[in-house]
Amino acid sequence: MGYYSVTVRPEIDVAALAAGNIGDSEVLFDWKGFDVPNNAAMLQSLHVLVRGKNGADYTPTDMELFYGKSHNGVAPTTFGDDGAAVDTPGWFHNLIGKTFVDASGGANDTSLIYMNAITVGNPNQGIASASQSGFLVPSSNGLILQGEPNTGSSVGYSKLYVTGLAQTSNWNWGASTMTVDTPIIAVDSPTVTVADLDATIALAPGDVLRDEDNQLIGTVKSVDSATKITLEANAANAVAEDKLIYNTTPITLIFGFHY
């Protein structure tokens, strides 16, 4: 018996980010897979980090997370397009649980300046707490999650999936103002030069970047200055000067499991 933590950064489609106003019961982000050990485990805690456009402070609203696993080796099908209603069937046998995240208990954490943090004290009830110091919940209230054995990236691990729906009111990031500066992003280099913002505020290691046409650029390895960042690998696509760049991972989910 013990505990482990898994960090998941789901991507939100560029078009949905730019348009803003992801409304009640619309897809916030589609299924994102993550590895866990093969054994069944209780979801003991959930911590949600939310960053605004270009690193600005942002007050999140409620969301609902749905958990899934593969069924007979087949991953769950899409919920639907980000920023639109759930409109695609086929994932019914993949669902294994859900958590409603009530952001009202502690989401307006203006003291963090650049982001918001929500701790869901009881993942079975989904209530956030601004002052909670102990994250353990009674065993009778835990949500048990287990994937199909050895469906993960290595032997001994299974893959779980999480998707999110906006609830109650809109999520709205709006169009980015971060642009590609000279020189252009090239596929033979991991270095990116940006303009029109301060990269030390807007970006952080682990952010997944795409351009305004939804072309993948890559994952941030380091933020070297207000205008320079380094990717984990050479840029996935060439991007022209003055193209807008989006951080498609403004939400981070940190799951705590007890097994």
C-alpha cells in the first residue's frame, strides 16, 4: 500500500482557445491518456492549476472530469470538438468515473498573480477548498480507477484517460498576442524567438505550443529570457514570422492515488 502522483496536461484546440466562451456542457478538452501502474487505485486528491492568456491571472469556473480506460484494447472515441457540445457516441463502455470540480471554494486566488490553483478535497464530491491542508478523504468516498493491464507505454502500466466539460459558465482565454519574431521557427532548431509579451510570464517548461493554424511547434524545455525559449526537440513545423503562438496546455491536472 502506498501513494503516487500523476501530472496530466491536456491540450485544448487552438480554435477553441482563440474563440473563447467554451460554455456550459461544452467540451473543454478531449481525452488525454496517461500511464498508471496496473493495480486498481483510489483517486485520493485532485489539484487543478489554471493559467490565463499569455500568463495573465485567470479565475476558472466549474468543470466536470470524466475518466476512461480502453475497452477490449480500444481507446475511448472523441467526446466531440473542443468548444462544442458532446456529439460523438461510442465511448460508453470506456467510462469508469467522473469528478465535478466546483471552483467556487478557492479558485479566486489573486495572490498568485499569474495563475489559479484549485484543490478538490474530495474527488468524489468535487468541492474545492481554499483552506484545506489535508487532502486525504475517507476510504468509503474514494473513486477506484483501473485501466486494462499493460496498455500503458511499458510493461506493468495501464493507460487511463481523462476528458473535461465546462460547467455552469464560460471558460474564455481569447486570442493570443504572442507572435513569432525574426528569425522564423525552423524545423532544424529547438530555439524559438517570440515577441509581443514576456515569455518568462507567459510560458513555462512543459507547455505545448501550436501556431494559429494549429501546427504543432513543440514542448517547452526552458524559458531562457523574455523573448527566447528552448524546446525539448527541434520544432515540429516551420512557422512564419508574425504568426500567433498558443500555449495549448493552460490547465494542469495533478492526481493523487492511493493503492
